[in-house]
Amino acid sequence: MINANFYALTAPALTSYLQTKQYSSYVTSQLLSWVYKHQHLSMEQWMNVSKKLRAQLCLDFSFELPLIESIQRSIDGTTKFLLRFNDGEGVESVLIPTANRLTQCLSTQVGCAMKCAFCFSGSEGPKRNLQAHEIVGQYIAVNRFLLKNPIIIPEDPLCTYYPKITNLVFMGQGEPLNNYEEVKRATTIFLEPQGIAFGQRKVTLSTCGVVPKILLLNEFPPVNLAVSLHSPRDAIRDQLMPINRSYNLEKLFTALNQLSLKAYRRITYEYLLIDELTNTPEDLELLIKLLIRERSKINLIPFNEYPGHSFKRPSDEKNLWFCNELGKHGFTATIRQSKGRDILAACGQLKATRTSVITTSNC
Ligand code: SAH
């Protein structure tokens, strides 16, 4: 067990470890409570844990977290963190304040293998999977920062104050389902009632459509599922998302249809609005035919530009038209406000290059 990272331990794994040292299972709750509920990471404060066990834990586990290397804050309050792991690799994670939520967008891989044509994050290619403790570590590191530096939006007349992360989305760098086991373990840790205790509906996993792994999702903790659809036409999807050449729309929807209705009654479809490529009247018609109203929520994402991009973001009027038409046809559709575009923190804009190392003074 030496040098295992504590943040990769599920509650049952911690209990088994404690049993091997002759401690009873209620110690699991005590430890998880100190680390996750009270966020006291320094063991001197763990009054109800024996000195002997504390010493043993130090021998057996690392409590290392990713280092926050830089922080950038957008005028809309969106805050982007560059986090560095001990092998020198880094990822970005973003805090997004909206009406009454503070959502953290988590990365699951360093780089990404999916090569989606519109995505800046994917343009650096695959590097490595994150381990569960590196995924959980993004949350702990950012949450600790937040405890000392709550987000306050200066322009907001209500001076809304965001002291706590309320939602998690696996929508940062990487394809979560290409790192299935580690993402599953991190999700389990996020949901455990004795620990971090997020509600299932507060966590969202997003995939570009890795069909063999979608087929396993009935065994995954039942969090919200988002699917990056982006076009109802195979020919266009083939161009935009190479995964479609292996798993086309028919295969994707066959897999989605076998998901348990109880856990996945509603799926969110992320739909990229690219001018004249995905937002034509024909696209609208095909999309309406493809999706089942009662089981779908459509989240329209106007294309976010980044250095060297080659697609066009449609006008706000066109985006509104597309959204309203879906509404008229009985769909629940919203346009995602692309927050943090000024600091390249919006969808598809994350990339942990050293060029983004700027620390702003207002954090
Ligand atoms: N790999 C997963 C998780 C990434 S989620 C997935 O594909 O679902 C990030 C979301 O932002 C995805 O829907 C992705 O397709 C979208 N996205 C990527 N680049 C974008 C861009 N330039 N503008 C708007 N959305 C983008």
C-alpha cells in the first residue's frame, strides 16, 4: 500500500485497509469526515484518530495534491486553474459561477486522442490518463483555494458570493470514457455520503460517443449523462468527430437506447452551432427526427473561437432561431452561455500549455 494516494480510496477500500490494521469500520467515517467534510488535511487536528494510526497513514499514503500553478479570472467570474502533477504534466480546470451554482469543470486526461476538428483541447493529441486521485485532487485543490478566496463578481449588483462548489462536470480536457476505470472510481468518491457527498444529479459526465464504454454505463454510478452530438448527419459528424467513423449515429443511439431508463431517463445532447455546417433548416429537421422529446435535453453551444480556428460562430439571432424552433417542436433546449471566453476557459478552449501561465491580481 506504500505511496498509494489517499484521494484514490473509495470508502470500502479504506475500510479494508483499516481492517488489515485491526481498526473498525467506523474509523473510515472519521477519516473521510476530516479530509472531505472538514477539509482539515493536516493530521494534528484529527483529535479522534489515534497518533499510532496517523503515523501509519503517513507511512502508507501520500496526501499529495496537484499544485495550482496559475489562476486566471474572467470578467464574468469564471476562473481557470492550471494544475500541475508531480510528473510535470498539467491540466486545466474551470470554476463557472451561474445564477445559484458554482460548477467545476474537471479534466480526465492530459491531452485527448479524439481529434475533434473544432476543439482546441484536442489539438495537442493524447498524453496520458489521469488517475482517480488526480481527478479528485483537482476538486480538493480548487475547493481549498475557494475556501480562502470565494468568488465575488465585481459587476454583479447583488454581489453574489460563491463560497462552495455545487456541481461537477467532466467536460474539461480529455474523453472521460477513454479513462473509464479511473473516472468511475473518482465519481464513486465524489458521491460517497461519508465523504464529498455530491448528489447524483449534481455530477455530469460528457462523452463524444465511445460506444463500447457507453454499453458499460449501467454499471457506472448513475450521474447525469451528456453526449456531444453536434450534427444529426453522419457525413458532417465524420468530418467533425473522427469517432463517428468507428461508431456512427446508428451505433451511438443503439447503445444509448439500452441504458437503464431509471438512471438515464433524460440525456443531455450537446450541440455545437457552427455557421452553415450544423445550423441549417435541414439540420434542424434531422435533429428533430433523431431525438426523442421526453428523453432529451438539448444544450446548444455556439462555437467558441480559439487561436487558429477555422469555423464560424453563428450570429446570436441565428442561435436564438435554432433554439426557439426546437422549443416549438416540444424540445427542452437552451443556449449555453459560453462563460470565460476572454480567458480561453469556455468549452473546447482548455489546453494546459505554459503560454497560459498568467496569474491575475484580482484573485
Ligand atoms: N470529450 C468529452 C468531454 C469534453 S466536454 C466530450 O466530447 O463530450 C466539452 C464540450 O465542449 C464537448 O461537447 C465539446 O464537443 C465541446 N467543444 C469542444 N470544442 C468546442 C468549441 N471550440 N466551441 C464550443 N464547444 C466546443
